[in-house]
Amino acid sequence: MFEALPAKVQEAIKGAFDILERSDDEARAINDALLAEMLVD
């Protein structure tokens, strides 16, 4: 699934997973904002 995405998006997703691993509320809020931005594009 991820292989079909542009490299830039794959990197963003990897970064999002790194943030999720911290799993505090602030990191989750940042992740949600990143995902919302990707969905708009």
C-alpha cells in the first residue's frame, strides 16, 4: 500500500509513526495536524 505513495508522503508517514511511538497528547495532536494537511493535498 505505502509503496504506491510518493516518496515525500512515505517519509511523512514514517515521521508520523515516530511521533505516535512517543504517544503523548502533544505528539498525537501534531500527528493529527500532519495527517489533516496531507488529506487536504
